[in-house]
Amino acid sequence: MTLRISVIGTGYLGATHAAAMAEFGFEVLGLDIDPEKIATLTAGQVPMYEPGLSELLLKHVAGHEGSTGRLRFTTSAQEAAEFGDVHFVCVNTPQRKGEFAADMSYVDAAIDSLAPHLTRPVLVVGKSTVPVGSAGRLAERLAALAPVGEGAELAWNPEFLREGFAVQDTLRPDRIVIGARGGRAEELLREVYAEPIAAGVPFLVTDYATAELVKTAANSFLATKISFINAMAEVCEAAGADVTQLSAALALDDRIGGKFLNSGLGFGGGCLPKDIRAFMARAGELGADQALTFLREVDSINMRRRSRMVELAREQCAGGFLGRRIAVLGAAFKPNSDDIRDSPALNVAAQIQLQGAQVTVYDPKAMDNARKMFPGLAYADSALEAAEGAHVVLHLTEWQEFRALDPAELGAVVAERRLLDGRNVLDADAWRAAGWTYRALGRPS
Ligand code: UDX
């Protein structure tokens, strides 16, 4: 009999995971406490911009013409508990207010709502990013609360998906990591992931703590790589060197590699910033804080990019923002996403606005989210409209649409042809040739 799978938490991770499980051929029930989210997903719609996800939902959500009907959603924990042989926990672990540590209340609540209804042997699989040591604690909590006791087994299976590539990353991840304590976890998860395993995706089985650490270590490494090149950009700026040429040359050493070596405004989003902070907090609790003091530097370098961008913009405004019009291209924390959580672009836009400029923002997908979070900024329907009458144009999220902008066309509507490229991807020569002053972080003026 094919396995029945429940997915608890239907945000980014959970909605994608549920759809992917249906694509693998399983019967899937998604559970969320938010009835609105459940209604949206049942209608085959996605509450965020994620390429390919809506199509995958419509292919499987019951009730849609031609769908496999393998995917349904509910708000009843009892229904999910009774339905699933394998339960994936996909709720979020945000940063706690006023602290570095992760807020584990949603994960705890997920286990607490599910466990009392578990009357037959099942596997509960955590996918959320958690502080190392959580799985051990939760395994005990699960067995204590479940009527089936130790028959409710726990495994940890960190998720590495990137926003904007969530579907492909879930169907064909780089690797599948399972933290388990023996039992049936490995066997069941080999069955769940039979398709990617058959396609050659490495499947690694570790203890709980190692599996938890793979995720936080991976995100810390990526953040460090970005902050490394941004630190080099600071040195380049002081020395009159060009960080884009530097990173291109470094990238040719395949021990270093070019991925995550693009200097610019730095990282944001719902993962990297909060994950490195939670990692530092957890290391402190474990008495290993010295090992991660470098992450504090990684974080500071990253935050400095934002202030540096504001300074550069001020220089372009001859020292003061009062009465100046600034166009900001980009609001999402990265391209191909409408996610504005800890977005470097909006952070810069808001700082400049607070210092007296009139800031107009345009983003291809993140406008609604940006408007809700920063109602005080002005918004335009296109890059051209945002740039009208601007004294400086700031390119802060590298959407393809912005790379394709025509410098002459934009030059015709601005008050002054001044461009700051916060992502180091625009063609400096082409913009300069069209009469623009082109400046970027870490490059000679
Ligand atoms: C990240 C991890 O990549 C993913 O594996 C994990 O599961 C969740 O966190 P995501 O938050 O979707 O994914 O974004 P990612 O694509 O990693 O980008 C993070 C940030 O780094 C973005 O703000 C991006 O603009 C920035 N970045 C990335 C750079 O500044 N330079 C680079 O070279 C690469």
C-alpha cells in the first residue's frame, strides 16, 4: 500500500513539500491552523510568488479538473494524525523578538497538536530549521504525548530549498540528509524519497545533532561567502580596486568557486540572517560561542552594506537628501521572489526616506508586500515611472527586467543621470556611454 503523508504547516516549505509528495505519487494531506491559507491552497492558488508551484498544486489538489486528486488540505490536527503514516513538520522558526535565538513555539505546537491523536506506529519528520539539540528533545516530547508512545518515532530531515527555485529544489535536491535514531525512519524515508534517490540524489543518514547542524552550517557558510566578498569590496573601495574583477578571478579557482561570491548589498530574507543569529545563540548555550564569533562579523559586514549604500546615495545628492527624489528599483530580498523579509533594498529605501528624500519604489513582484510593510514609501508601476524626476536611481534587487533597461530611455525621464548599482550586475560601460554617472559598491568611480 502506498504511504499516506501529512504535511504540517503550509507556508513556503510546507506547501511546496506537500505538492512534491503528491508529485511523487503519495496521498497527501496538508494541515495548517490558518483557514485562509487552507482555502487558498485548496483553490490551487499560492499565497506567494513561487514559479511552478501553482501549476504543481493544480495538478494534484482534489477537485480541480484533470487533477490526480492526491492532495488535500485541512485545519484538523486529528484528521491529519489519523491520515498519515509519515508526518512532515514544516512550520517556521522565526527569530525571537529582541533576541538572537530561534522561536520554537510553532514546532512545539505542531508536535503537541499531533501527538495526542497518534494511536498507531508512525514516523514524524522535522524539516524546520531548528537549534541543534531540538530533535532529541522533541523525540521525547512526542513519545510522552502520543498514546502509541515510542511507536511515534522522530527523524530530522533538514530542507535546503531556495525561494524562487522551491519546486525544483524539492523534487531534485542536492542531497537528502536524515537524522535518525534507528527504528524504521531510514526505511520509510527511502520509500518517500525513492524517486530522487533513483535519480542519483545522495541520501545521507546521520544522528539527530549532525542532521540539524548540516542545515545551520550550510547557511552559515553561504552567508560567510557573501560577507567575505563584501569585505573585499570594502578593501577594494579603499584601495581603488574593482571587486567584480576580483571575484571573477577568484571564481576561476575551483576550490573557491563563483557561486555566492557576488558582492553588493548583501544577504537578507527569511533564512540566512536569522539562521546565523540563532546558530550563535545556540552555540553560546552549548558553551561553544567562541567557535562562532566570526558569524558576528559576517552579520556586521552584511549590515554595513546597507549603511554604505545610503552614504553613497547621499554623496550623489551632494550631501543631503532633503527635497531629493530617489528611485529604488527592487523591493524583494532577491530576484524571482516577492518575499520582503529583511530585504536589504527596502531597508535602504526606508532609511533614505526617513532622512528626508522622496523615495519611489518599483519591484516586478513584491509591490503588495512592500506596500503593507512600508506604507510611507511611494510606489510606481514600472521602473520608468519610478525614475521620473529622480535625482538618483538605486538598483537594489537584480531582477532580469532591470538588467534589460535601456539607459537612454531611463535617462530621458530622470532629473539627473545618476545610477548606483547595489548588485554589481548592470553594464557600467553602457550606462556611462549613455551619459550616466555609474557608481557601485567596491568599484572605482
Ligand atoms: C537560503 C539558502 O540558500 C537555502 O539553502 C536555505 O534553505 C534557505 O536560505 P534563500 O533565503 O531563498 O535560501 O536565498 P538565497 O538564494 O540563498 O539568497 C540569500 C541572500 O543572499 C539574498 O538576499 C541574495 O540576494 C544574497 N546573495 C546571494 C548575495 O548577496 N550574493 C550572492 O552571491 C548570493
